[in-house]
Amino acid sequence: MRPSRGHVLVAALAAAGACTIAPAPPGVGTSGGLDLDIPPGYGTLRQEDVSMVITSGDLQLMVTPLDASVTHVTAPDTERRLSGLANAHATDPSTNGQGLFLVSFFSQEPDVVFVPEEVQFISRGLRVRPRTITPVTPSWGEQRVGQRQTEMAVYSFGDGVDLESTLTLAYRFDQSNQWTAILPRIQSERARARARSGAELRD
């Protein structure tokens, strides 16, 4: 079976050594998300299960929320990587730790140009542009993706992105409404993770 674009991008992220920063302490959030009543370590979802993907020409984009309300429902290894990134940027005064997302550009073609500022959201009927963009990969500033390589940065959108409602990801002329399907998946996993943690405490 031919791998999906999402699987290809996830594999590229792993190969690039993404998110190898030390894990965050429990409960770190980045966009004022839910007041979580479950501890970390009980989720099972993969990064691609909670990420939005857009294909725009030769570019593939994956955008992953770094809010604890999302990272807490991912599998332990994934959670440590994503919460590590969130923790690394949570004390940045330019972001105030709000509305953080990991944005990854990938291409199967050589020397593909990308425009960082064109990654935007439509939330609650308003277009939200990034407040800050902090590179993760050293060659991000060249704004080009090498063949089968990945360029990554952490974006801050402040408090303008509501993860608990309808959300549209936009890049240039392309849009994705995948969050409509992702949010119920996250909500269901929260309930399951809460049940798992409760069962372990009872045992």
C-alpha cells in the first residue's frame, strides 16, 4: 500500500530528529486551552492523528497544536516530544506561551520555496496571522525545502485560535477543514485517557 502524504511527512519529521527537546512538566499549555483533569501519559493518539495537513503544489504542510489539551491525548513518546517543544517556548516573552503550533514543510521535489507568513488560521470567522515564528531547523531562514527534507518552526498565534471550535488552516490559496474531524477524535480520547488514569489510581 502506498503511504499517504501524512505518513510521508510524519516519517520525514522523525528522520529529521524533530522535537528532541526535554519534556515539559505536566500541564504545560500554550494557547489557554482546557483546564485538564487528566495527567499526561495516558493518551494513545499519533502526531498525525492531531495534526492538520495541506498539500500546496510541491509542498506538504503539517501543523500540530502544542497546547496541552491536545498533546495530553497523544502517546507518551509523542507527548514528550511535543510538550518539550511547548515548554521550550512557553517562557518566551514574545509569545507568552500562547497559541503555539509546530509547522513543518516537506517536499519530494528539490529546492521548493515556501512562504512562512502565509500559514494562517480562520478561527471564529476571523483570519489569524502568526505573531512570531521561531525556527527549529537551522536552514529555515532560507525559505526553501530540499528534496525529501523537512523545515520546521514553532509559530505563535496568541489567543486568537480557538481549538475547541470550528477551525480552518490556510496556506496561500489552499485551505483545510480537517480540524472538524480531528476535534471529536481528541475529545473522545480525552474521555478514554481520563478513564485509564482513573482505573490505574483505583488499582
